[in-house]
Amino acid sequence: MCIDYRQLNKLTIKTKYPLPRIDDLFDQLRGDSAFSKIDIRSGYHQLRVKEADVYKTAFRTRYGHCEFLVMPFGLTNAPTAFMDMMNWVFQPYLDRFVVVFIDDILVYSRTEEEHDSHLRIVLQILREKQLYAKFSKCEFWLREVTFLGHVVSAKGIRVDPQKFEAVLDWKPPKSVSEIQSFLGLAGYYRRFVEGFSLIATPQTKLLRKGVPFVWTDKQQESFEKLKKILTEAPVLIQPEARKEFMIEFLKDYDCSIEYHPGKANVVADALGHKVVSDLRAMFARFSLFEYGVKKGETVDFELNSERVLCFRGKVCVPRDSELRQSILREAHISPYGMHPGGNKLYRDLRELYWWPGFKREVNNFVTQHFIRRLMKSYADLKHKEIEYYVKDYVFLKVLPWKKILRFGRKSKLSPRFIGPYRILKRMGPVAYQLELPPELNRIHNVFHVSMLRRYHSYPSHIVSMEEIEVKPDLTFEKEPVQILDRDVKVLRRKSVPLVRVLWHNHGSEETMWEPEEAMR
């Protein structure tokens, strides 16, 4: 069953998870002779939908309202989510003897003995993760297997013969869209056809904007030639990555390389001549560099059996700061490095690696690491948890969501800390039990040390838990609690008696002088 989720897909954030290229998957199958193919049964339905997102998969039928508990087909992120799950399940064995493409699994081995062990591992993983395969689509112990539209064997890779039937039965196109469909199908196997772009040129010209569709003998010849060549496509042999080989790229483009004499260019292009002169100078520098490398090979530099440049038998590390720092970290900071000093680290690494300024960079790395470690030890002394004692008074931090519940909607005006409260008991290394007032009797009185702040004033200055009534103009009525002092302010014609007032919900440092007449 496939539901139309186009509206849901428009609102869904697309997962940035790339699916593997099919040609990259086949590159690792060189030299293997034993294959097994496993197909996961209704793969998407074996992945549960998060409970909070189940309602998003709802759909209506004549039987009523339904929701998917497992991932349905048609969701935009379904392929990437399932591919991510399969990669996570087979992560330790990918690129070793397992190839995974969404719900298709290919197990490959060089010998039958290895294949027996590899196949057992894969089947055991499927059993442990409760992933079920469709037995009718599975094939085991094959010398030649059809996988992702290709036939894979020890000899190489070739096109699946069953795919030829659609190409052979294709009738000559009668519109631009039919040309696009044919070239789309044939282009999937273009790497099997030498000069594919040149053969398809008469057809691709009809795809250009503004060109009328006229099917001539040239297009018919190109059409028939492509059909014939695809049925005779050769077997591709994967390259040996550790040996030298050439890759041709220009053959993929619709162009031909021809010599153009300078005299034919009547209107000389100054910029073009400048580029040519720069290229000549660059070529001269490269020639001198190549001569220097060849000359240096006889003295210090050489290419080892793996075609890696070495200096006196040591690997030459390129000018890549991240790579060099990674080598130094692995040798110095790893659990097996035992943090050797600069001289010891240099003596150990110079047997394996070399680059210009090697010793200086090693010493700088060790010095900087020692300084960072020393500064870290000093900084850690200031990041210890505060310790409190029984009978100390502390403030309690109010969480934002608790502010709204306890102080109404005026969360910006609510206090960040309430209290102070007395510590009754220490509950473990980082928790304390507080003596809370009756209005907080529904709250558990044990708090983590991060929720507490030391109280440095008097226990009598208590911040009340009563709600402050704020007026629409953002003002509120203040209630006096106690008169702390009296004074008289003498003016030119009269004297004004003043009193120092302690207000409700304010501390002693917020007392104010008010006229005595206003406080009666």
C-alpha cells in the first residue's frame, strides 16, 4: 500500500544523507568469486515510526481512520532513513565483505571458505536485529549474481541481459520527451559503451532549446547503433587501485580535439596569448622540478613499491597541516604513547616519517601540549562544585517552566531564586535536603548542588512566595513592613519629617526614605 504523502513531504525537512553511488559499490568487488544476495522483506515496514510522529502518517479509507506504526512507502525521507539504519547495522563489515543499497544486501568473498564465515556473520546480524528477508528473492553461493541491474562475477561486471529487452523493443522516438526517456535508459549503461556521447550526438541535438523536432536518417542511425552496441556491451574489469592505470574523461563530452594553427586566428586574442605564455612558463618550471626529482632519486628520494615518495626510506608527508598534526597527536597523546618528550618523540617518528622542518614542528607540538595541559590543571581548580554544610542557608533556583506555574504569566517579573532555606542534610556528594516552607510541601526537598546559591545575608530577609499583582501600566502596590529610621529634612520655609521604610518583597539594601505623612 502506498499513500499519497505529497503534502506531508512539502512540509518535511529533507534529510541530508547521500545514497551511495552504484558504480562506487561495484569498485570493491574485484577478484571475488563467491556471492550471496539477500533481499529484505518489505524493508520500510521493519522500521518503526517514532510514537510522537505516528499521527503524521494518518490516512482515511472506507473502513475509517488509520495510522502507520511502521514507516510507510511514499515518505520523502524513507530511503535515507532506512539506508542509515542498514549502514548502522552492518557498519563493522561494510567495504570488507558486505555491500548494502537500501534493502539489497550483497555478501562477497574471494574463496568459499571465507564466504561460509562471512555469510554466517550477516545472517546472525539479521537474526539479532530482527530483520527478516524474503527467501524467494534471496540467492546463495553463486559464482555469478545479478545485483542492481548488473551481472557481477569474478571476470568483471556486465549489463544484465534482461535489461536489453526494453532497449531492443524501443520504437523510434516521435517527440523530445521520448528521446529523453530512451537516452535516460541507455545512459544508465553509458560507461559500458565507448564513445557513447559521440554516438548519441544526433539525438541530443534535438534536445536543444529552439531546435525543431525533425527525425532524419542521422538520428535513426544513431538510435539503431546505440541499441546494437548496448546488446554487445563488454565486460568491465575493476581496476587494481594499488597499480597505475589511466582514466579517460574527455570521452564523456560532446567534442573532438583538433589542432588549430595560430595563423588561422586572424583576430588575435591578447588574453589567450597571455594564458599560453603562462602555461609555457609553468611547463618549464615543472620540467625543472621533474628533473630535480629524478636526480634526487639517486641520492635521497625514491618511490617505494607502493608508489609512495620516500626520503631515505621514510614516508614523505605532504604539506597538509591536519595530516601532520594527526600523526603527532597519535604518537604523543594516544594511550599507548606515554607522553614522551620532544627529543624522544622525534627519535621515534624520524624512523617512519619526514617533512621539511620536522624536528622544529615536533618540539613546538610537545611544548604547546605541555602548556595546555598545565593551564588546564590550573583552570580545573576553579571549576569544582561548591560544598555546603548542614544548617547553612542557600537560595533555590527557580526553573523557567516552574516560574509560570508558580507565579502566573508574569515570568519576567518573577524571581530567579527564592529563599533562603536551611540545609537539613547532605544527600550524597552533590545533593542536599532543604527545609522548605509549607507552600512548597508538594515539591521534593532534595536538590542538586547546581540548583543552589550561597546566601550571604541574614536569615530574616526572606523573599516571599506570594504573587505580586502587576497593573496594566506595569506598576504594582508596595506594602511597608517596618520603619527602620527617622529623619527631618530642613528646607527654607518648612521641615519635612522622613522615615526609612523596609518594603515587602525587598531586602534591607532596598530601603527607601519616604515622607512620614505619606506613610500614615
